[in-house]
Amino acid sequence: MTRDYIIKRIELAVIKNYKIMQLELPVKTGRLRMRSFKLERTAKGWKLYIDLQIAPYAIYLDSKRKTAGWWQIAVMNFMRRLTLDLQGVTNVGFA
């Protein structure tokens, strides 16, 4: 496998799993699910975050019973799927 192939494969896996993660976010959260949930490529890798200027209420969702732990669960599922997608392409594991 060439370096370019590996980079492209990782990029596609990250984007695919980001889109799946968006669908797993709490549904009735207004702009949070599709507009404020961001994925950006950086010089060192990827940045996954909530734009609090678009959805400042996102930090309060953890205190509600129905959505408690939503961010941690979503990120954990994202990492598990990403690890499975990249199995054999990289030596990355998820504990």
C-alpha cells in the first residue's frame, strides 16, 4: 500500500463515520445535529467538535436524563467504527 492510498483510505473512513455519527446525535436538538457538529482537517489530523456559537445549548444536553452522556457515547461509537473500517490499513487499535 502506498502512502497516498493509506491517507485517502483514512480520510474516507473518517468522513463516512462522521456522517454516521451525525445521524446518531439526539434528534430534537435544533441546529446541533446537522449544522453545529463539525469535522475539520488540520495539519496534525482531524478536529471533531460542536460549534458553540451555532448551538450554545449543547453543553446542557448532558444534564438531561434522555440525552445524558450523548457526546461520550457518540465519540466512542465513532472510534469503534473507525477502528473496524481501518483494520488492516493502519496499526491503530481501540481499547
